[in-house]
Amino acid sequence: MKVRADRSAPDPVASPAAVAARAALPPKPRSPFREGIGRLVRNRTAVAGLIIITVFLLMALLAPWLAPRDPLAQALYAKLKPPFWDPAGSFDHLLGTDDFGRDLLSRIIYGSRISMLVGLVSVTISLFFGTFAGAVAGFYGGRLDNLIMRFMDLLLAFPSILLAIVIVAFLGPSLRNAMLAIGVVSIPRYARIVRGSVLEEYNKDYVQGARALGAGDGRLIFHHILPNCLAPLIVQTTLGFASAILEAAALSFLGLGAQPPTPEWGAMLANGRALILRAWWAVTFPGLMILFAVLGFNLLGDGMRDALDPRLRD
Amino acid sequence: MSRFILHRLLSLIPTVLGISLLVFLMVQLVPGDPAEMMLGERASEQAIQDLRQQLGLDQPLYIQYGMFLSRLVRGDLGRALRTNEKITVEIAERFPATIELSLMAMLFAVTLGMLAGIISATRQYSLFDYASMILSLVGVSMPIFWLGLVLMIIFSVNLGWLPLSGRMSYNIQLQSVTHFYLLDSVLAGDWKALRDVLWHLVLPAFTLSTIPMAIIARITRSSMLEVLRQDYIRTARAKGLSRFAVHYQHALKNALIPVITVIGLQFGILLGGAILTETIFAWPGIGLWLLNAVYARDFNAVQGGTMLVATTFVSINMIVDVLYAWVNPRIKVN
């Protein structure tokens, strides 16, 4: 606040000497956070990803205003209409309709809501439990560490999509259970990152100093140690969105996630699959959406890895 | 070396035991009574009771696990609900199909992926480099169940070049001995069948290969770039060796070490991806079988199939570890 007040006031000493003196001052040191943002903005991959994600987020938020029609409304007289550029198509349904006459464009727009939601919920589950498990394992070490990390190894002993399928198979197919399964399956990735960082930071002077000053375990973990492993966690979270969206679409495609008539991209593909001989558009567009949404998060995650955490580069 | 292999082999035991415990406990996730879920709402009380008894669901948990383990050790996974056939027999018939598909996919992924990676690295910042790196990013993000459908529309429906689905045409007669159709047709000396089987493999294998291919391309490129910066490469160039000799005889060998690890790890992704690919192409492998067991709520079969796939997965990882230590002797037991 003070700085801003100074600037807005008329400068009484705008003599050339004063200006020169000010220019000679060393530049203000930038916080690591701002420096990271700066590098991120200069990273073309990250920016491309960010743009794609923004488009999808806007689509999800503004779906009721963007979608030309009700995504669930059936119109039996308008079944399997092709997109508008096809001679048989019309501007009533820009991307055509499915076998129930539902407007494909509207369903795709509403589908972005579900995919963003899936990403958010699954990543929150794995981030929360993964961070907790990793922090506890790294901080307390010994038997507890061994027990937690062996369990994480066990989860990693399954191909992740298989484990998600099996969990949903036992819990019963639904979007909620699919999100849960995908969240659980990715917990080890976060736990490993956090545990590694905690082990690395724990013996550093600042942590031991804080401990000597009487800081409790919780304060040491959350206030002192965790902020220092944020960079790899942010990267993993972004990439986690990508894999969560992809896996949820796969589960829904197999009939184990979102159930019809929910406008979910994977479920739409499953429906379109029966139509591939007659309606290529019912297959093509939902899949493109999945591809772009996943690509957006992968691009951002990749760019972030380069910008925020040079150690992680491969 | 033999000590290392022994060590890794022994470490497999607790892992497999852990997997079995996890797979066993999964039945506890079922909301309500598993036996009732398996037989459906219209089953009689007697039938449900019988199934409960047959599955041992009326016993305490630790006894159930003991029974589960002892059956596993004896290689008895029970019978499939739908066919009443032994689960081990059903798996044995279908697993070769999945292995054949995965190996073919890996062949695509390794050859095309490494080729793209090497060319990208030796021509860094060229048009080819940019194009292949963008393509590999797209490849990593690819929903393969969608790609499979699109390839089907293009190459089977519109162009009619490749068969739509399945492992073999109906009019081909092949005596199946090993259940590996490629091997069977070679053994029988039936070239017409071999051609047919190969044709059926192309689309599913390519679909399955996209993600590993993209990852292999990226790793090969970065590993190759790393090696090309080393002093001994500069020395080789200074000696006047040809581009080819420098790149392929000096650089590639050392650049391959990380690539091998990645290739090994991709097998797991292939096993998972096979479930999706097999569904799309009606490929009669373990993935499709497992999924049908899921649809039929045949929990016994799901457990058996999962057990098998997970065990295969960790075994492959172990083999990769051993191979890695063999290629790179600096890594040893610790």
C-alpha cells in the first residue's frame, strides 16, 4: 500500500540525478513464486495448455448459455442428422444428432462439466490422501513408513486402469464410484513425491531450528516442510487431471462410469460405437473433446515441469 | 548377478502375497451380499445359500483368505459363473491372444518410437523434430478406445483395407495348438492363414501401441541428446568418423539404457490398455474376458483374472530390473 501511495504522489525530486540514482539501485529480488510464473508465461507449451484448459473451463461454466439445446431432449424426427457442412445437415444441429435425435454439440458442451468435475474430485481424493500418507511416512519413518509405502507399492502392482475397473466392478458402476476408484488408484504417485520431499527437507537446519523452538509435528509438516515440495506436487496434480479425465472417459466408455443418458464424452462414444457404420460424427466429436482436454492438462503439466522444477526434467 | 536375480525373485513373493490379499479383500467392497449380487434378484434363497457356502462366504474372513490362498497355490481359481468352465482353462485359452496383441503392439511402439526419437535427436529443432514431438504429446493424451474406432471407420469401413474385428476370418480353418495364431499358422505352414492373422492384428496392435510409442519416442530423443553432448562423441567426430558411425555405433548404445527401462514399464500399460483395445476390436483376449466377467458380476472370475494380470505385470517388472542390471552393471543390489 505504501509503495503505491508514493508512486501516485507527484514526485518532488524528479531531478535527473535522482532518476539516475534510482536506476542504479539493484532490481528488487523477485519471489520464487513470481519467478516461476514468469518462466511459465515464457514457456510456450504451458501457455498452449493453459489456453486449451481455459476454453474447457469456460465451456463447463457457461454450458447452459452456450449450448443451443437441452442435452437430454430427444427428437425422434431428427435422428442421426449429420453436421451442418454435410448436404443432409442443417444449422439446427451444428454437429449433428445421435440416434435419439439429441443435439451433439449441446451434449459435448455439457460433457465438459462432467469431465472437469471428474478431474477435480479424483485429483482432490488422491492429492489429499497421497499427501497425508506420504507426509506421515516420511516424517515418522520406521515401521509406519514401511507399512504405508509397501501398501502404495501394492497399488502400483496393478496397471492403473485395471485396478480402477476392478474397484468399480465390486462397488457397482456409477460416475461417483468411477471418480472414487480413479482417485484411489493415483494415491501412490502423490505419496511418493511427498515422502521423498519430506525426507529431503527433514534434516535441514530450518526444520530442526523450528523444532528446537518447540513447533509441533503438524506445524513442522504443514507449515515448514510441505510448502517446499509444492512445485513437484503442482506438476503432478496437473498431470493427474489429464489421466483422471482419460481414465474416467475409459470407464464410462466401458459402461462402468457415467450411465446413459448422462452427456459424458466416454459414454457418448460407447453409444456412438454402435453407429460407426452410419454416423461417424457421433464417434468423432466426443473423442476429439477427450483428446483436447487431456492434451491441455498434459501440455500445462509438461511446461510447468520445465518452468517450476528443473530437477524433474527428463 | 545370480545373487541379484535371486534377490529379485524372492522379493516377488511378498508382492504376490500382497496382491492376493488385496484381490481377496475386494469382495468386501461389494455393497450387500456378494452371492445375492452374483445370482441376481430372482434367485431362490436356497440357491443363494448354496453359493454362499460354495464360495465360503459363511466362514470368518481369515479362513476365507486361507481357503483363497490354498486354492491359488493349487492353481484352482474355481469355475466361471456363465460357462461353468474352469477359470484356469478359460484364461489359458485367452491369454495367448492378449500376449500376441501386446507383443505386436510393442513391436510397433519400439521400432516406430525409437526411429522417431533418434531422427529427432540427430536433427534437433528440425521440422521433423517439432512434428514428432507434437505428435508424441498428442499420442500420450490419446483416448485409445476412440482412436481404435476412428481407425476402424477409416481403414475398415471406408477404405475396406483391413478387417473390422476379431483374430481371424471365419472362412479360415486353423488347427490351434498353442493359441498363438501367428505361431500356429507358421507351424501348420499355412501362409494364407498367417496373412489373415497378420491383417487382423494390424489395427488393434497399432491402436494399443500409440501411448507407449509416444513415450518411447520422447525418452529416446532426450536420452540420445544427452549422450550426443558427451566428450567421447566429440572425440569420435574429431577422429573423422562418419555421421552414421558416430550416431549409431557410439551414441545409440549408451542412449538405449534408459529406453530399455521405459520399454519394460510400458508392458504394464499395454496389459491395461489391452482391456480397451480388445473391447473395441472384439479381440478374444484376457481383457475382454475380464470385462465380460465384470458385466456378469462373476466376482470369482474377476478375482482370478486380476490376480493373473497383476502377477504378470510385477513379473515383467522384475525381468526388466534384471535386464537393466545386466545392461548397466553399475546398478547392483542394495
